[in-house]
Amino acid sequence: MQESEHPARWWHALEDGRIQCDLCPRDCKLHEGQRGMCFVRQRTGDRMVLTTHGRSSGFCVDPIEKKPLAHFHPGSSVLSFGTAGCNLACRFCQNWDISKSRNTGSRRRADARTAERGCRATSTPGQEVSVAAAAR
């Protein structure tokens, strides 16, 4: 297992030798080395792994008022970051390229940036909810 791979939950083996992801309604059925539609879950050997666990595909400092927690430390900044991955394929999405990114940074990097930028909080916006559940 590579450093960025983490064991996944919510999958099962199929009789035809593939592995089926049970996380979202797409029910991706994967052969060795294939990734699901979300791009986060991959078959490695006889198991499913999360290839983006603990990694981020983008960082941005935002005013807290931009978040649904506007009354949490008013006037402060929040470091927003997210992982690659989305099981949707919206052609109009402003984050499509990020959702399929292989270029990621570490969670430690996010923690360091939070402190160095004076942010009072972190936020993980813009990720489809079932993909976010996989990362937990």
C-alpha cells in the first residue's frame, strides 16, 4: 500500500472477480487498478483503498462570513481546503479539474497554513457528501 492509500469501507467482492463500491448510487464495479467515478476510491489487489486520504487538492483563505458559520468568530479568516473526488460529472462545475486532480498536498500542510495565515478555523467546502463520507 502506498503512503497516500488508506483502507476503504463500503464495498464488497463480486462473483465475477470485480469489487463493487457501495458508497454512492453509481455502484462502480472495478477491476484491478481501476478507480471509481469519484476518482477517490481505487481497487488495489483484493481490496478498495482511498487514494486521497489525508491529502488536499487546494487551499484558499476566505472570510468566515463566506461560510455557513458566519457567526463563528466574525471578521476572522478560515483556511478552506478539500480533497480531489466527486461522483458527479457536471460540465458547468467550477471545480471539475480539482475534483480529478492527482496533484495533492498533505493535511499537515493545511494545519501549517492555518497557523501561518492567522486563520481561526478550517473548512472543507465543495465536496459531494458521499465522497466526503469516504474520507472519514
